[in-house]
Amino acid sequence: MQSIKGTSITTFLKLESAGGILLFLSAVLAVVVANSSLAPYYQLLLSTPVEIHIGALEIAKPLLLWINDGLMAVFFFLVGLELKRELLEGELSDKRNIILPGIGAIGGMAVPALFYLFFNRDDAIASQGWAIPAATDIAFALGVLTLLGSRVPVSLKIFLTSLAIFDDIGAILIIAFFYTSKISMLALGVVALCVPILLLMNVRNVVAKSSYITIGIIMWVAMLKSGVHATLAGVLLAMFIPMRSKTDPDYSPLKTLEHDLHHTVAFFVLPVFAFANSGISLAGVTTDQLLHGVPLGIAMGLFFGKQIGIFGLCWLAIKFNLTKLPANVNWLSLYGTSALCGIGFTMSLFIGSLAFEETGVNLLFDERLGIIVGSLLSGIVGYLVLRVSLGAGDPAEQS
């Protein structure tokens, strides 16, 4: 996420909202294709085998997994860059700005997971998807928020962005600790060897981006073979990219990389991921399918769990004087933003693919249906509530 200080908030929001619109169109296109005569070709494309052989090293995956493991590693690399910058120089460097969104993010991850587990408590396989509704899609959420124009106070945009950053941190930890398959200690040893090399490069003021990317690719391959999800290599690599050059304080390798990657991720990586993972056939859908524990748990978790968890914990924190409402934000606007966070889409789809890929049970339809329904309801309700609250006079007077 671009810096949200000063005038850069305008550029940031334009980029995120445009990316959110493209993300939405990619998802709609996938659903249309999956329900048309092109459906067999759509499935054939995603199942196309792609292989790389270098000596004894072999990476053989269908195109879908190259997108989910490869392209999404670039997305997580960008998330790591944004996280590091925000912690060092951005809004998260001031602890006064992190209490409310941090508390909200905890509720926004825990309560949706409990909703999901309630609907799937008797199904051991389905319960593995507990983290699917715990995610927030910042591009979609900000895209909806931007539809309200200049009425949205900057403090509300900062709250939503900060909460989404904490949400990303939670998603990274969930993937690392709960969605890891069999571990290869040899491959993890290669990852462990890359870390001190990256640290030495950082300490020695190596600012050549190509050097870091080369080590990052090696680390990604090793992570892929280790059983720990390969996308985490992107986050780990980002932590070692220098914030400033020691010889040229005006040059920031981190910010340069972040700027270079942002358009690629927003306008290519995420739309491609959405197109590859959103295609569901609606032919013959029955009420029983709609009410199955997986889609019901995801939809209820995203729609009810998110708004209850975020707004509820924020309300308690403010009432106990742990923090206060952001400037020019009223309770109704806070609630509307909490509902908006139920748009889980990208990260929910990604976690869903991890949750069920090892089970041998095909729950992709159930998972995607729940994500689409929950995200759609959250976006509509969040938008309508915010439209009412932001058009009802001076928000500061109502807080």
C-alpha cells in the first residue's frame, strides 16, 4: 500500500479503487466464462501442466498453482514492503494510530472464524477452512469506499487501511502456522542459509535490487520444496530490502521497489488470480448446496462475523478509554466501515485454496460461493450505511 501521508493519499486511493474495479471485473468474467460454452476451455487452461527442469531440480504444477504459488508470492512481497515501510515511517510508526485498527483487526479475524466453526463444528474436513472468512480485501474495500467521493474523511480511510495491514499480518501468520504441509528440513536449510546472506547484504548497504531478487527466487524455490507455503518467501525477502541507502539518503530501495511493483500487482497479479480462482458453475445449484456448512459459514462469517468482531471490539476499546474514535468519524461510519471489511475476496480465496488442497475433498464450489455471497452482501451494506452516515451532517457532532 502506497504511503498514505499528505497528498499521496489521493494517488493511493485512485490506484486501489481502480485495482478493485479491475479485480471485480475479472471475477465476474470468470463466473461468466465458467457458466458458458467456454467452461471446458477455462478448466483446460487452468489445468495446463507447466514444468521446469534444471538437473535434478523439478517444479511441475498446473497453471493454477503457478498463479497461486508464484504470482501470489509477488503480491506477498509487496505486502511485506508495505508493512515494513508503514512500521518504520508510515501510520503504524505512531502507536496512537494503531490501537483502534489493531484491536478491530483482532475481532475481525477471531469472530468470523468462530462463526465458521459453529456452522462446521461436526465436520472435521470442512472445519479446516476456519480462516477463510478472517481476511479483508483492501483493494475491494477501498474501491467501494472511494465511490462515496470526498465525503469520506481521511481518518476513516487511514483506519480502514491500517486495519487491513493488521489483517494481512494475521493472514501471513495463519498461513505460516496452520496451512503448512509436510516439512523438508533440507529445503528449509536452504531458506535458513539465504537469511544471513540477505542480512549481510542489508548491513553492507547492497542496494542493487537484482541481487535481492536473485536470492529471493532461490528462497522461493526452497520454500516451495520445504512444505511451508512458498508465498511466505516474498514476505521474508521484503524484510531485508533496505529502507534507505547509507551512501545516498534520498534513495530508498524499498520505496522504489514498492512503486515499481504496485501497478503490476494491482493491474495484473490480482486480476489474474481472481480470474483463475473465481470461476464457479452455477448450473444445478440447489438450496442444500447454498445451506451447506462451508458456504454458509463463510458467508455468515464475512457478513456478520466481521462487522460484529470489528465494531464490537472497537466499541469496547473506546468505552474503556483505551483509545478514541478517529477524527471526524461517527459511530455509524465506524459500523459501515466494519461491514465493508467483510469483503474478503482475494485473501479468502487464497486461504481457501490452501485449506482444502490437502484434504482430497472438492469443496471449491462451496468455498467460492460463500466468499462471493458474503463479500457481496458486505459491500452493499457497508456502502449503504456509509452513504447514510456520511451524508447526515457533521460526523464529529455525532460521535
